[in-house]
Amino acid sequence: MAELINRFKIHDKLISMINEAKSQLILISPYIKLHDSYIKALQKRANDDELEVIIVFGKNKENKLKSLSNEDFMFFKQFKNITIKYCEWLHAKIYANDSYSLMTSMNLHSFSAENNIESGILCKFSFLKDIAGLGGVLTGLSTDTLDQQICAFSYDIIDKYSKTIFERKPIYEGNFFNKRFLRSDITIDCNNNYEIIEAIKSGYCIRTGSKIPFDIKKPYCVEAYKSWAKYGNPDYKEKYCHCTGEASNGDTSFAKPVLKKNLR
């Protein structure tokens, strides 16, 4: 069943879609700058290893940070089960979970959510599709209904027209019926190849945690450096990781400003 919805319903439906997703959440948008309410909803799902999140963004081949900010890129990278893809020619906006999809004019962008007059088609998946799973229709059913067509088109964008720039997948032990989550491993990280330079340029002072340019030889802000330089002990234990800004609990220093787990 299809339903036409307006800008206000789109905003609310996206939040519901994030909250209600069980096994898969798809967010396809050329431009992504997360609204605070989307961040709040997504943050609750970040540690859900059983929820597969697929992000596709596009445009701005020469400077992809105009399409997906470094702040949002780093936010998505913390998810336990996520794939981030780039499609140069992307203009479609499609959002979907296990139960319904939304094909709309609205980018996943805070400005669009707050200012633009948008519309969209909300389409609930059929009973057969619920059984088959979000992508099951591609192999077992014909694509003659709107929900199936939207699903097939979404997977064309994901599988045929996009290239993965980041992927993090959960690792389990045991079998399908009795599995236990062990950890989440990064399997693909093509930042450098895709010229997402700001992710490399942005760093944090290892003493104050304030944001500074990333430079392995200059891991302090000006004031912190003046304080450190009084003694100049390269092994003095500091508080933060220069790469991520997370608490280091004394495992960083001028000599080793990046936590070992973040050395890539």
C-alpha cells in the first residue's frame, strides 16, 4: 500500500523507520548532514550488531566532504554493522527498513528537514516480502508491485552503481541458532583512495582533547604544548588519542600520540 506524505510526516517517519528497523536499515541520499533528531535515534542503534545499516551518498566527486561531512562519517563508523557506499551520479533519495520504504525528494540533511517543502511516497512491504526479507524479493518474486520495484531499484543503487568506502561487520561464534557476538571488525576502509582528506587532517590535542590539525609530530594545542615543553618528556602519559579524541587513560604520549588500536 502506497501513501503520499508531506515534509512533516517525512521527518517523523524517518525517525520511526530508524527506531523500528529490525535487521536492516537503508539510507540513500546524495547529501547527508544529520539532523539532531536523526543522530539521537541512530545513536540508540549504533551497538545493535544484528541491525545491518547501509549508507549511500553521492555527488561532489572532487570533495566528497560536501556530500557527507567528516563529522557524520566518523559518527557512522562507530556502528557495529555498517556499510558506507559512494555513488557519483546519485540523485535518488530512498530510505527503508524491514517493513516499509520511503522514496522522497528530501535529502538526509538538516536544512532539508527544517526548511524545504518536501514530499514522498511511503510504501509498506507486502506479506510475502516480509517473509522473504528486505532483499529476498530479488531472487524469489516478480517485481510487479511498487514495493518490490522500489526494493529492486534500491539494490541496483547499492550493488551495481555504488562502491564501498567503509565496511564494518560483526564477528560471531557458534551457529545460526546459538551465536554469540565477539567483536566488530573493519573489513574495508578506503578513505585515502576516496580523498576524504578531512578525516586525516582533523586531530585532537592529547592533553586537552580540543580539536586541532592532525599532525603526528604536533599532537598538542598551543597552550598544552607550552606546558609540555617545560619538561619535554616524550613519554609523559596524556589523556586523549590524537586520532579520535577518545580517552586514552594514559596510553598516549608525545612519543605515541595515537592509541595502538587506531593505528592504520
